[in-house]
Amino acid sequence: MGWTLKPLSGTHPLLHGRMEGAEGYNLTAGVEFRKALVKAGKLGRQTPQFFGIWDGEKMIGLYSPFDVVFSTTGYEAHGCRGYKTADARAVATNLVIYLSALK
């Protein structure tokens, strides 16, 4: 399809929480992940990992290799590679705010 993935920088509104018309959570440091993801040893930083899906010069979507939705429930699941519950809820909140503010 010709789309490309580009990592979002720490200055992106989704990560620092300062969005047009709303204030979310600052996710640029101290985010905690579930055991399965920590044990996998693939975390180079303590921040969410999001990629913009780009069609040329326009971002048309978001992708994260880490689970957000199930992690918000507070239930444990073997092998869940996501955030601890409180941080999953913060990430989900920022996603909703960011997506609702798009024009």
C-alpha cells in the first residue's frame, strides 16, 4: 500500500499529554509494563512505543506493538505484553483525547 511506519518522538502530543484543547497524561517517563514484556527484554526505555502510519506526508493511523485495551481491565493474562493497569488507562486516555482533537 506504500504506507510507512515512523516512531513518534517524545515531543508528540500523544506522549507528553499537551493536546489542543485538552490536557492528558505525561507518558514520557516512568511508565510501567507487565511482567511478560519486561521479561522479554525488549524495552529500551520506560515510555510507550507508538508509530505513526504515514501515507506520503499525511499520518493516517497509529500503531503500538504493546497491548493497551486488555491491560486497562486489571486482569492478568499469561504472556500479556502491555502496560500495568494504571499506565494502560493513562495511555488509553491520551489516545482518546488525541484522536478526538484531530481535525
